[in-house]
Amino acid sequence: MATDQYTQGRERSNGSTSNSEEANDHVPVTSLLAEEHTLRFAGVTDGDAEAVPGDDWCSPEAWCGDDDVTPLGKALSILPRASSGELWATNEFVATDGDVDIAAIEAVHGLDADAIEETTGRSLDELAAQADAEPVVSVDDHQDIVDRRRKALCALGYDVRFRWQIASDRYSIINPQEAYQPIVTALQRRDETNAFGWLSYRDWGGLFKMFVVCPGLRREIGTPNEPIDIDDEADLNALGSHPSSEREVDDNADEENEELVVYGGFESGYDFRGTQTLWAKPILYFPDSGTIVPDTGQRYTRRHYGRATDAAHERANDRVPIDEWWASIYDDVETRMVDVDRAVRQARAITYDFDALPFSPVDCYRYWGIAEKYASVAADRATNLADPTTRPTVFNLQLSLLLALLEEYTGSWASNTYQEYLEVAGELLRTPAMMIQLAMQEHDRQVEDTAERVLADGQQTLSDALEDIVDIPGIDVDTETALSDGEAQRLHDQVQQQLDDI
């Protein structure tokens, strides 16, 4: 039997379908449907791939991994369609012929059969005769959210579960193919037909994450008018280039020409397994390292109520139709790109001195909730790139974490754990001062000797103001590089002018 579109791209299997494969020894279920799947895309429709930036790192063939480039619209077609099924409950007190088991009812703990007869003036036998009871009872206040593909395979003998959740009768399915296809139109209207990215799901599409990078939202940080502190090639690597792909550095080149490139985009996801929303939020993409950072900005959500893909119905209920919803998300990302320069420059202006801090780089990552495996790799990378090695910048710490995940993470990119790790990197960019204090707060919580604590006694709240961390031993803030209020406003005006010109 030939495999279908669900087996395209990179697939990952956690081995949990071994029982399913044993149920049918001819074709394993994993060759019919992928439990976990990751697929890269370039362009939004067929023919758009030629417009994707031609740099080696993101050419359509290199990005998608083969010559068969998949556009966004086609990539979305692999997503499943959830269906609402009927629910039934077995009533064990009623036999298949409809006879009620009176003895079993009388034996129910906590049920006073005598009180029932006294109150109704009828015996249990009389009540049972009039009840017209059924052995299987319909459940009307809930619905079964199922995957009909797997339900069909179950009918063919595969031991595969096909239910995502049991939802209330108010739950409205937002099928991803219908919800995400309007992205194509929204991007086309903003001349972003060369968008690229990847989608990843697990649990046969029950949990989904998608990242869309928009080349039209490109920023270059470190322009001649805004000096940054780059001492040597090692510093440059720490600020954005991938260590595994050496960049040629011309010793005679003007240092002012070295720039850090970043693209804007958005991330989105849904979960059929009990949550109530489809969501989206801005991201940043650093092409030199191939890493994603969740950006600051509004988190958009749509609850699984109403009819999300029915524009007339949504307007009648004071909700934005989903095609306009996606357009507003793009506009928010475009607006957020104005602040990217300052956020990145600030992250590059704060240094952790691990000679002075009471914990190691590995401990620091662990204090932020990163597992030991990734914390160790990220710490090695951060210290190797830093100059001196004991003084990495916040940007270096953030980038090193992302690269460690990119190279070492073997789980699903759609998993909540992976998302949480990305959020840590995002917080390092958005709220660097708060993350410093968070690590110190966790250190103080874990040490037994009060003399080893760092934060002031009684400090309960965290602040993201740089002036609140300049006196912390081991933390250095280059206030000149971090930009004064006047410089920040001048940079804002410059970026806004560039956006207006575009």
C-alpha cells in the first residue's frame, strides 16, 4: 500500500504505536499516519518558492531539504480534521433486553430504596416497568472530539486510539486547515509571498505549533550610526553567527559594516486535547544561527466557541473574522520590529561575570528551568564564545540556549516542553533584568547557608529596570551601549522612517 501526504517531510516517532503495528502485520500504522511530524515550507502557494531569499541558508531547496519545495498552503493540507462524535454511557443496571436489575439497585451504597418507594408511593418494580430504560444512554451535554482517519484504521483492526478529548456541548471545533488557510491570503495582501518556516505536530495533530518567518520584516542591528562593542571574531560569533559554519572575516573590512540580521514573523498553535484556544504571537528569527526567539507583543487567541471560520457569524457576534485576525497579527509583528534594535542591544550590553556570581553558567540555566542536558551544552557554548570566557553577555546566553536546543533537542518541536524552553530565551531578550534576579532568587532559595544568599533580605518582587541591577555583584551593565532615552527615541525615529519608506 502506498504512503500518503501524511508521511512527507521529517517524521518522528516515539515508539508508542508498537501495539498498533502488531494489530496488522501487513502495513504498520505509522506508515499510514504520522503520530509526530515536522515539515518545512517556502512560499505561500505553488510557484512562490522562487521568491524566497536566495541566500544559501534559506534557498527553497536548502530550506525544505529537497527539490520538492512545499509551499505553506500545501503544508497546511497535512493537518487533520477533527470531528464531533456522539457519546453513549452504559447503564449497568439495565440488561440488554431492557430488564432492570432491582437487586443491583437496592445494593447501591448510599441509595435508600425504601425512601424512594415511600416518596413515590410506588415499588421499585413498578418504577422500573414505567421507566422504559435503555442499557445504553445518550450523553447530550458533551461531545466526542475524534480523528476519523484513526477511527477508520481502528475499524480495520489497528489498535490505535482515535479520541483527542471529550468536550462540552459548547465546544466549537476550529479545524486547522480552515483556520490557517486565511494566512495565505493575509500574507499575499502584504506582499509576503516569500514567507518560509516550518510546522510541527504530535499526537496525530492534536498538538500543533507553526513558525512563519516574513522576509519583508527584516532588520539590521548594528548600523554605523549606532556603535556596538565588537572586539573580535569571537564576539561576532557570540552575537549571531553559527559556530559550525565559519564566516570569513576581512581584517581590512570596515568594522562598521558588521551587522546582525533579524527577521520578524509569528508563531501559532492549537491543542485539541482540552484547551480552549487557538493562539498566535510574534517571533524573531536570526538567520545566521537559525534560531527562533519568541518576541514581545500581544498574544492573540481565539476560543473554541462560535464559528471561527464563518465571517458573517463572527461579525454578528462582535468578533473579528479569522482572515482579518491574521492580518492584524502581521501588522502587530511589523510594529514590534521597531523595538527589536533596542531589545537586542540591551541584551548585548548586560554581562554576567561568573567569577563574581555565586553560581556557575550551568546552574544559571537550571535556575531558569532548563534541563541539565541542555543547560550543560548551552553553558559550554556561552563560555566558549565569550571574551573573556567567564563574562558572557545576556544575548550570548540566550543564543547559546537556542543553539543547544537546535542541536540537541530530540523531542517534538510541538511539545509544551520545547515551547517553555523557547519562552525562557524570549524572556532573556524581553526582560533581561528580571531574569537575572529570577536566577538569583532561585539560588537563594536553594542554598542552605543564609550567608551565601545574593539578593537583599526581604526582597520579594522582581524588577526589569536596569538601574535595579547595576549594583548586583557579578552583573555589569554598559549603560552607554544600552542607549539613553534620547538615543532610544532617535533610533525609534530612524526605524520608523525606514518602515515608512518600505
